[in-house]
Amino acid sequence: MAVIAVVALLHLGGIYALLRAFDIDVIPESARSIMAFDVELPRAPPPPPPPEPVPEPEGAAAPPAPKAEPIPKAAPLPKLVVKPDPPLPPAPAQGSETRSGAAEEGAGSGGGGIGSGTGSGGSGSEPGGGVAQKAVKIAGDIVDARDYSRSGSRARSGTSVTVYFTVGVDGVPRNCRVARPSGDPEADRITCRLIEQRFRYRPALDRDGKPVADTTGWRQSFLLNS
């Protein structure tokens, strides 16, 4: 229908142009200014359907992500806890012979020289007076780390050794023995040797004021490495 209408209009236009060419006025003057035509324009064809999307080609796999490396972190230094050593045993003559630390020969319950009595001191069968005054250290010390070997310094660092020995009537330590080791046997032996070489005591006294042998102890501590 649209095509027919267009063809009709083209024919009418051609006829009108021919009449005007011969100066023939077919439209009255009165109606010339108000004459109009309703022309139905052809409908536009529907838009073509959109093209189907072309699938994109599959791409290659992405390269593997770099492997995460942990950041090294220094562990904190462990805290070294040094347990205090137990107290030294009671002095001689303050209990039975197994508790008082008697060291010298004798069948009595005290400590001291040879005898068959119940006290301590020289020979005899009468009761002794025991130790009225303990031996007192008056000289000698162990304060130099160079007295010990450097090879075992790490093993004994922060430890201590407890030893017992007999102080004779001359004030010289003898018969040193280890009661609580430090973990370094060589350092323990050196400690006993230095005590017997360097330490000097005012001898113990009995109730009569006479010098007698006495058993005492010493704890040597080893400082922590700086």
C-alpha cells in the first residue's frame, strides 16, 4: 500500500508539473492557500537482528603465582632460671653421726679424732665436749675465671658446685668431696683443689677452748656468660 501511494503521488506530481508548464491553473485561487494533502509515509523496515556474539577464543592458563617465602625471624633468647642450691647440712654434733657430717674415725656419735667415747676430739674414753665454736674462714678465695678451663665454660655457666671438707686443727682444708656437682666434673675437681691450696681457717674449738677438727662446706657459683 505504501508503494501504491507513493506511485500515485508521483503521477499526480507529474501531471501537476505538466499543467503548470502550460500555465493551466487547476486549483482555485481561494483554495490554493489552504489545500493540503495527507500522505502516509512508508513504514521503515524493522531493524535487522543483532549479530550473534562470536565466542572469544580460550586463552592460555595464567603462569603460576610466585611461591611465598617466609620472612626469617630470630627466636627470643630463652630465659635461664637458676635454682638456688639447698642449704648446707647442719654442723657436727647437732644430731646423729649420719646427719651431723662426722668425718673422722671413731665409734662415737660426734665428729673428730680417734676415740671410743660419745664426744669428739682427741683419743680417750671419756665424754667429749663437742664443737663449741665452728671453724672460721680467714683467707683464700676463688674469684678468677682463669682458674678454670675455657672448654667447659658454657656447660657450667649459671651453675654451682657444693663441696664439703674437713678443717684440721691447723686450719688447713683436707679431704674435699663433691656433694652437689655443677655438671662439669673437671670444674668440680679444680674447685676442691683450689680450696685445699688457698683456703685457711681459724680452727674450731671445743668447750675447753682446744682446737678440734671440723667439717664445713663451700658453694662455688659460676657466673652466666655475658
